[in-house]
Amino acid sequence: MCLSWKTPSHCLASAVLLLTVVACGGGEPGAPASAPAVPEPARVAAEEARAASMPGRGSTASRVDGLEIAWEAVGAGPATLVFIHGWQCDRSFWREQVAHFADDYRLVLVDLPGHGESAGGREDWSMAAFGEDVAAVVGEVVSGPVVLIGHSMGGPVILEAASGIEGLVGLVAVDTLREVLAPPPDEAELTAAMAPVEADYAGVVQNFIASMFVESTPPALRAEILATMTAGDREAGIGMMRGYARMDYAPAFARLAVPLVIFNSDYRPTPAEAIRERYPTLLFETIEGVGHFPMLEAPQRFNTRLEEILDSLFGGLTAAAAGRQTAVETAAQER
């Protein structure tokens, strides 16, 4: 697998597919043959999951182009968690976190433009534009300390959003940011790399999504994820791939003034030591035995680990965190 943009064209094509089509974190590419059609019951299940109602629905106008950005808010607490989904996903991908965290935090779940219930049809699909969208929602509906949690493409999005958010305590990037040491390609390289995607978008995307799972991923969940992600608009999908590939991480890290935890699955290696050598303040966590969607594949384990990460970022701000710390201290004293 090619990891550098400065490679022959066939390797570059493989790299851009790895870094974009799989929504910044997928697995090895599958064969380019046509993938099986998504069963209708799976599409229905995906729509039902996305339509599940929670209190506090609303929308915010994008600072980039005025598009309406849909969001939901639920829970109460002294701090807020803002959840950002990945490429061709939507806010329902965080549904397993709602009940777990809503007693201790206020949660805001966002549909990025071109996804879910948000408007589409924009021209600028860059990660910086999405970052402006997230900052606009946070500025309108959040007050007090906040942590941004981004899955897959949501990782570079929250990194771009960070500098525009008041009260930001930290970032949690979920199964993403493995490629931060790679420089962006030039336009000729990117055009050549995207040619196979544009020639067979549906086939390439279905095969790459299939490669994001592991043996233990439940079949119904596989079908639902495949249904949601393949239902997205083709032109928007290609635009986001290009925007993701153009992401230049060095300036974003230079602006970063809060802790960033990269919380990745182990189904693909994360070059943590190499990344830490360049960016020594970054923190890394690993969840084992799951694919690209740990928050859905192993929600209980994921939530427990995320809870620990949030405790460290917020410093015991919530009552539950304070209770957990007291229990740890009491147990230590008893020993």
C-alpha cells in the first residue's frame, strides 16, 4: 500500500482511495468488480435510525454559503459534547452514545452539509468549510466548556473547527488522522488518482465500505451502514473526497491550542510513534477487535473508553466523573 503522494500514478490512485473513499480511516481496497445491491430492508432500517427523534432539533445557517445545517441537542450538564460524523454518514451514527452520556453532558449531534437532514448543493467541500459549519453551530447553540468528537472525515473537520470555538477543552478523533504526515497532492496527481473513482463511483465506494468491517461486525449493522453511505449524492461524495485529500494538516496543528486524543481501532495500524515524533503533544488510545465504526460495533466498550477520555479532558467537571474519581481513590486507600 502506498503511503506517500510522491509515487507513481497507480500507487497514488490507491493512496487517494485509501485516504478519501474510506472516509479517512477505512481498510484495504477491494476488487473493482460490482458490489451487491443494498437490500431494501437495510435502507429502511437506515432511514428509521436517522429519523429517530430526540428533543432540541434545529438548524443553523452555514457561514460558508448559508446552507442550513441540521442538529439535535439532548441531555443536560455543565459541559457539552459535539458529535461530528464521517463521509456520507449522518448524526444517527452516534445514537449509541446518547443514552450513555446524556445524564452527564449536553449533547449536540450535527448533520454536516450534504448529509442527513442538512442542505446540500454547495461548491466548497473542503475540510475548512466543514470546520466553519461546526463552529457556526457551536457558536449558536453551545455555551460553556465543550469537546468536539469527530469520526472518520469528522476528524479533520473538528481539527479545522477548533480555532473558531470559544470554550473548547479538547478534541477526540475517532478512527481517523492516520495520514497526517502525508503532504497534500498537487492537482494533477489528485485528478489522476480520482479518475477510477469517477469512472465507477458506486462500485468503488461499495467495495471500500465493505472493507471497513471486521469479522465480528454484525451483518445487520454492515447492511445499514452500507445503505446509508451509498445513498449519498455522488457529486457531493466526490467533492468531499477531493476536499479531504487536499487537507494540509501542518497549519491546522500549528493553530491547535487544546489536547487532541486520536482514538483509533486496531484493524488498521496507526503510526503513533511517527506522528508523535512530529506532534509530541498528541495523545493516542486504541480500541481492539472492531472495524471503522467502533461507536456502533462495540458501543459499551467504546463508551467506557470515551468516558475515561472525557474525564481527563474535563478534569472531573461532571458529577459522575467526580464520583468515579472518588471511587478510585477509595479503592486505592482500601488496598
